[in-house]
Amino acid sequence: MKKTKDDSTESNILNAAKTIFQRKGMDGARMQEIADEAGINKALLHYYYRSKQLLFEAVFKSVFSLLAPQLNKALNNDDSLMDKIKNFTKNYISFIIKHPYLPSFIINELNRNPEFVQKLITEKHFPNIEKFKNQINENIEKGKITSIKPEQLFINIMALNIFPFIASPLLKGFLKISDEDYNKLLEERATEVSNFIINALKV
Amino acid sequence: MKKTKDDSTESNILNAAKTIFQRKGMDGARMQEIADEAGINKALLHYYYRSKQLLFEAVFKSVFSLLAPQLNKALNNDDSLMDKIKNFTKNYISFIIKHPYLPSFIINELNRNPEFVQKLITEKHFPNIEKFKNQINENIEKGKITSIKPEQLFINIMALNIFPFIASPLLKGFLKISDEDYNKLLEERATEVSNFIINALKV
DNA sequence: ATATGGTTTAACCAAATGGTTAACAAATGT
DNA sequence: ACATTTGTTAACCATTTGGTTAAACCATAT
């Protein structure tokens, strides 16, 4: 009987590998650990994915392609700039709360191997920010928002949304607050961040 | 003859270890690689620092205590809130440009081992943000800035300043720009970020 | 029933890795 | 001068780790 995609050994391995690689990174992850997580023999990992490197790349692409369409949709829909900022912040933060290791995993591994981003760019689902940049410029021309380089605004939005998830241990330390309190702050940010950005854009 | 602190074998090792650990992280770094970087035999690493773990902790503390006083000074001087934000952004960005691996190293390793932050907090040079928080609250009460939780503003400042350095490969990919152009953006941010924040705080 | 093909495992292997040892070298004190 | 401590090295060791192999298992087609 042909197994469904969800319980096939191959996707079982991929899921286990996602868990471990996201938690420990390429260097920290062990093939045995992934096999244990998947409940199978280590040799099966190599049977399906040949090497640690290839398994890792499969994981990375899979994880990245979970994130990319999300971003693309948020940037390229027909909402007004203000709505886009509001929705982006709200959706993104609740998405990341479900996948807490995701941003640091991606950012980390791209730091370890910056050339890899070139391979990703060629893929068709890679986020495209041209429309968003145009929208910003139009709003500036119409005098609706203060003048700002679209690139800088984009960086600011990403930074305000993503950074608190990546740097949580450090920020918890600086703020001297508990995990619960920190999570409350994160939830508040779903609205806090867009208010902050929109205020910053006032003329 | 007693060697000076700078060219002693011990600090030679520490410097080599800083270089390698910051580039590769705890998991990715190899003791042999550190020995090569220091131009000495691998056994000497263990002679001075006993184990990889202890060498790593020495590096981490040393790197962190390069950053902490910087932050402390920026937060606890007698400048007005606005000046503080301006100076912080300007100084911090130029500091990080000199130590590009520093933020991701610290954030990464704290993610790998979140309990470690507790050990750091007890040290006397750990950044204290109480004064800064009070200053924010005073400015809000006097109606000088819009109402915002000091914690959120602090997170925003950190995010806007640090994130672009941590996520540079990803952001370069999204923005589809060269390394040179990205570095120009970073330099612009020394003023861009404080303008953005100050505008966001207008009533 | 049995041959066939893909799937799974236990056992194994070579290289890498953190760490140790024992001997040697260079200061230092007497 | 000589003994003692400190610094340094080459060689070595045990374990870990990614990867392989050969045999067993199991579903399906004939």
C-alpha cells in the first residue's frame, strides 16, 4: 500500500530533521539524534537523503518555503500601505509564535553560509519587495508619510518584528523579566509595533 | 621575563579563540583551528583553559564585557532622552561595524544555552536599564513623548540597531543589493534610526 | 508459492575530535 | 652551577560522528 505523504518514512525523517536542525543548527545537530527523533535507524537517513548536508539543505528549503510565501503575500496584496504594515505585523508575529525557532534558524544558517542566499533568490517563491517599495514611494510623493528610503523602512519593519524572537534570552536578561511576562510583551507587540511604525511615518 | 598581558600565550590563545568562536560558534569551532590561529600546539589550549567549554566561557565573558559597559554608559549617562537615543544609535552602530560578528555570536550562544544569561546578570557590569526606563516615564508624564511601555521602546531601539547586523545575508537577499550598497545603508542608519525612533515618539 | 523490488536494520568503518601524557625546553630561584 | 618550576611539544588515546555494507524484511506481481 502506497503510504500517504504525511506518514511516509521520508517525510517523517524530514520532520524530525526540521525539529533537530532548528533547535541545534547544522553544526550542533547529530544524525543519530535525528534518527532517534524519527524513531528509525540512522542508516535510513542516508538511504533517503544521502548525507547530512543534503538532509540539511532539504530542511532549510522546506522551512524557508514555509516563510517565503507568507512574506510574499503580505507584501504583494492590494492593501493600502498602512493596512499592509498593520496586517504584516499582526500576522507575522502570530505566525512566528507558532514557529519560534524559525527566524533564528534561517538567519543563523545564512550567516554560516552567506552564499546560500544566492541559490534561494533564483527560486520562484523568493519574496519580492518591488511592489512594496513602489507603494512607499507613492505615499511619500502624495505627502501621506514622511520621506524615507524604502529599503530603510523595510529593514525597520523586519527588525521590529523579528528581533524580539531572535534575541529573547538576551532581552529577557536586560529587562529582568520572566518568560511569561516576556511572552505578554511579545503579544502586545502585534499592535504595538504597527503603531510605532505608523507614528514614525507621520509627516 | 614576565610577558606583557598582550603578547602572553594566554591572551594570544584567548584572542585566537575569540576570532574562531565568533566566526563559527561553540559547535562549529574546532580546538585545532583555534590552536592554528594562535600558532601553537593544541595541548597548550588545555594547559591554559582545561577544556573547550571553559575556553568558550572565557571568550564569551570577555566578549560580553566588551559590550556591556558600552551599553551601560549609553543608558546611564546624564543626557536627555532624545540625546541618549541619538548618541546610542550613532555610537552603537559604529561600534558594531568594528565588531561585526559580536551581536550574532552573543545572541546565538545565549539561544543555545539560555540559562547562561542568569550567570551574566549577577556580574556587576551587567547593563541596568532602570534609569532609562524612568527617564522614558518622565518624558511621557511631561507630555514630551507619546505613551509607550519603556520595555517596548527599549526592545524597539535594540531591534532597529542590532537586527540589520545579525540578518545581513537575509536582508541583502530580500533587498537584492550588493555588499557595498548594504554597508552604505548601514552607515546611513546611524542617523536614520534615531530619526525614525524620535518621530515615532512624537505626541 | 516464489521471485522481485524497495525498505529497514545491526554491525561495522574511517576520520575527526576533545583531551591526555610524557618528555623536552626555558625560565627562575638558590 | 644546579634544582625546580613553568611553558611547550609530539605522539597518543578514547569517543564521537558521518557514512557504508550486507543481510533481513516485506509488500506486490507473476
